[in-house]
Amino acid sequence: MAIIELKHVHYAYGVGTSFEKQALNNISFSVDPGDFLAIVGHTGSGKSTLIRHLNGLLRPDSGQVFIHGKDLWSQMKDRRSVRFQIGLVFQYPETQLFEDTVGKDIAFGPKNMGLNEQEVKQRVQEALAFVGLDASYLERNPFRLSGGEMRRVAIAGVLAMRPSVLVLDEPTAGLDFDGRALILQQLEQFRIKSGAAIILVTHNMDDIAEHAQRVIVLHEGRMVLSGTTASVFSEADILKQCGLDVPQITRVLIKLKERGLPVRTDAITLEAAEREILKLFREGG
Amino acid sequence: MSVLIDMSKVYFQYLRNQSDNQWLLSDINLSIEKGEFVAILGANGSGKSTLAKHFNALLVPSDGKVQINGMDTREEQNKLQIRQTVGMIFQNPDNQLISTIIEEDVAFAPENLGLPPEEIHQRVDWALNAVDMSAYRLHTPFKLSGGQKQRIAIAGVLAMRPQCIIMDEPTSMLDPSGRASVLRTIHRLNTTFGITIVLITHHLEEAAQAQRILVMDRGRIVMDDPPESIFSQFELLHQLNLGIPPITLLTKRLQRHGIDLPANTMTADKCADAIIAMLEAHHGNH
Ligand SMILES: Nc1ncnc2c1ncn2[C@@H]1O[C@H](COP(=O)(O)OP(=O)(O)OP(=O)(O)O)[C@@H](O)[C@H]1O
Ligand SMILES: Nc1ncnc2c1ncn2[C@@H]1O[C@H](COP(=O)(O)OP(=O)(O)OP(=O)(O)O)[C@@H](O)[C@H]1O
Ligand SMILES: [Mg+2]
Ligand SMILES: [Mg+2]
């Protein structure tokens, strides 16, 4: 059964004011255990608004959100517990940090879940290692960290709850190269080991090409594309209209094709692109 | 040319009298000329933002000296003028947005400069237009998406039109077209208005557009060279945790098959051009 299912979700901000904004328009999709889904769209297209619906932070104006088959707003009494199952890492990590040490901050979720001290401690250590920080950070003040360090702490805090769906809003923005690779690899590991689903909001097409199985493209609050990663990236024109792009590797192939060379343009990995280009050299023009 | 930012033997730590390995900046000697476009690269926690905060006197050195246009940043009476000379776009826009209406927010700095209302009005129009946010001028900045906030923070500094703009990861939350447009704006500010630009970024492709790149590692400046020379040192980039762009990886893979593409190919367009040139040479030989 799907962990999360959205049916015809609509949402507007500032209804009845002159700033009324229809942020989501008829959004339907579902997420199964073990899925790795990416959500993309230009600035202001509705991505952050959408993911706030997944754990009950926002309530749809119309349409439904189902968690494990139950309607979040009419069939679930304990909506708070949904926040432990569906962990959300916000776009700006500072908005998520509030304790005076990194250790307490990461422990907050597990503690609230009622876990015993030993278990909490273990989860904190695990989560810290997961994001590539050593134990010396535990006693530090989270507000006196660099931007990338703060983001890592925010991710660790959500991870420590071991949610069954992990939703991350631009988790790799501000991370250095190793940090980005590490976090994405770890998410992949976590997904495979625990069977959790990962939902990633990102502007980085290269990250998506490497990790996501499916992609949803939002444009002005509507879902304009949805499908496997390769199929979505084969729609270069639509992506461009939405202010987005294909992975850089794919762009090389598209350029070659535009110049009349016989290459497939649906390659999104280094291996596949390499193969296509080598073929050109072997086949002869 | 004349020097805008001058740092000599700068050391910094938040708490004084800690052990020597606690320096967040160490032995920084740096001079940036008026009109330069400099990018700063470095791993998380390497000291990029800490260095940048020394450029407009938000932080002052624990030891050594920082001068902006010859003004010592430690002198209290210089601070106002230094902040008007060097504008800063912070890593998180929330730290920067103050007014409840966007156009007031963008007008804040020019008003503080005491400019005439007509001029203020023009600058606000121009700045909002430059970041493609004119439609939002009467909205409140606190109810915007992440990328929209980032654009407003950029507009606020553009409207001030200082001699130097420091941008701390200004495109981290922007979509590909938004990023491209901010970079175009940066170029225009640099070439048309002669504004000195310091761009902190984790994107090598963005840094590649600067004239000069500084690389930081654990509080020190370990490289200071033009992009071409930095990007030809793969091993070092790797060691410093800066990564290698996907196009460069593709180039390396093809080189292993005897396809001799130039080493510093960084963009998809250049890569495709180089491949086509190689193909022509290759097939020409048969
Ligand atoms: N609290 C709010 N009140 C009113 N309008 C809002 C609010 N938050 C967002 N909006 C508007 O709703 C639209 C969707 O915003 P959202 O934050 O979901 O975009 P996003 O896709 O996450 O963008 P980004 O990539 O910039 O983070 C935007 O036009 C935004 O201005
Ligand atoms: N207010 C503070 N008090 C104490 N230490 C701090 C403070 N702010 C940052 N630091 C520490 O100083 C070091 C350098 O931080 P800085 O913010 O300059 O890094 P950065 O290169 O900008 O990193 P990032 O890419 O993550 O933004 C980090 O190890 C960080 O933990
Ligand atoms: Mg957002
Ligand atoms: Mg920083």
C-alpha cells in the first residue's frame, strides 16, 4: 500500500486578500515504501507548499492526503504522530534548530517519541556520523556553525527519528562537494536498509539523474510532468519552459544531436554518455 | 588600479586566548583591486563566510590588519562608510530582510544613503527588475518562497550600488534559470558599473566565471590563481573537497579512450564543441 497518497489537492495562500495566490492546483500522486522521488520546479512553483501537506503542516483547501490509507484530516485523531513518521527537513536549516547544543537538538525528536535514554543517545551518535560530523560537535551551539554545518545538523535531527518517509527541501544547497555526495549516498543507504521512501526537493539536476527513480515537475502550482527520471529528462523543451534544465551530461548529447550527430539524448549517467560518444568515434561519420 | 580590500597577517577567533589551532582565519594576506571579480571556494567550515565578514567590518581581526579603501576596519568611526562601500548578501536571506513590504526593504539602503526620492525610486525599480521580482513589490518578504527571498536580498544590495558586493552563496536556492540570471547580473554590475565582486560559492561552474579564484582550507588561503590554472589541478581540487564538475569527469573518461579533449573543459557547450572538432579531425584522417 502507498505510504502517502495525494488526491486532487488544491491550496491557496491569503484567500480573500489582494495577495491571494493559488499555490497548488489539482495535485495527485502517491509514494510507496522504498521510492526515491524528486520534486523539481522553478522558484515559487509550489514545492515547499506541497511538502508541507505531506505531514499535516498545511491543510488542503480541497482534495485529500492519505497516510497509510487513512485520510489525514478526517480519519486520523493523532496527527502529531505523523510528524515522526514523515520527517521533514526544511529549506533553511536555521528555521529548524532551536536547542542550545547540537546534541540536544538532534535528541529532541527521539526524546519526544518516548525512547529511552540509551536509545536516544545511540540514535544521536548514528545521525551525527550519517551527516559527516564528528562527536566534537555535540556540545557546540548550533547557531554558531557555518551554513553547511547547520544544514547537516538539521538533517541529522530528522534522521534520528528514523521516519518511514524522509522529505528533504534542498538538502544539499550550501553543502560542499563531499558533503553533497556523502548525504546523497547515505540517504540511498538508509532507503535500501530501512525500506523508507525518500522525497527530495532540489534544483540540482545532476543529483536527480544520479539518485532519483521518479521525478515530478511543478510549474505554477500544477504538475506538468511526472514519470521515471529518464523519461522526464527526455523532455528537454518542457523543462526549459519551466525554467529548469537537463543534467549537464545530457546537455552535451543534445548539443551533439543538434549538430546532426546520431546520438541518443536520453542518457543521464556518465557511463551511458560515454558509450554514446565513443560510438561516434568508432562508427565513422 | 587601486586596492579596495587589503588584509595583512590577519588571524581571527571568536573567543580570545584559545590555543593556536583554534584560529578560524590564519595568516591571511590578501589584496583585492577595484573592479576585480573574485570567487571564493572551500569546504564547509573552511572560513569563507568568516573571511567575507571581515570585508565589511562585521568582524574585525584578532590580530593583523584589514583596510577597506585605506580605512582600518577596527576604527569605530570608519564602520558606517565601510558598510556603504562594501555591501553584503548573506547566506540566509532571512538575516537580511527587515521591512514588511518588499519595496521598502529594497529602498532601505538607498534611503540610508540619503539619496533623493526620485533616485531611490529608480534604483528600486531597476533592482527589482534585475532579479525579476517587480510583480511582488507590494508583497511582504516573509511570505515568499525560499528562492524569491534570496532574490529580494540580492535586490536590496543592488539598489545600494556599493563599490563592492560580497555575495555569500547567492544562488544556493535558485533554479537553473534563476542562477543563470543572477550570474548575468553579476557580470553586468562588474563590467558596466565597475563594481568589485566577491562571490562565495560551492559551484565550480560559477567560480569559473570569475577572473580570480581564492581557495580556502581550514582558515587559510591555499590557492589564489586564475580559473584556468585552478581547474587544471584535479588532484588538488579533489584533496580540498571541491569536487570535479560532471563535464570534467566525462572529459576525463573520454581521454582514457584516446580522445584528447582539452583538460579545462567545464561547460556542456564547450565540451560538445571540442568533441565535434575531435570527430572532424578523427574522421578526416581516415
Ligand atoms: N506564507 C505565504 N503566504 C503567501 N504566499 C506564499 C507563502 N509562502 C509561499 N507563498 C507563495 O506561494 C508560491 C509557492 O511558494 P513555495 O514556497 O511553495 O515555492 P517553492 O517551489 O518552494 O519555491 P523555491 O524554489 O523558491 O523555494 C510562491 O509564489 C510564494 O510567493
Ligand atoms: N558564531 C560562531 N562562533 C564560533 N564559531 C563559529 C561561528 N560561526 C562559524 N564558526 C566556525 O568557524 C568555522 C568557519 O566558519 P565559516 O562560516 O566561515 O565557514 P564557511 O567556509 O563559510 O562554511 P560553509 O560553506 O558551511 O558556509 C567553522 O568551523 C564554524 O563552525
Ligand atoms: Mg521552497
Ligand atoms: Mg558560509
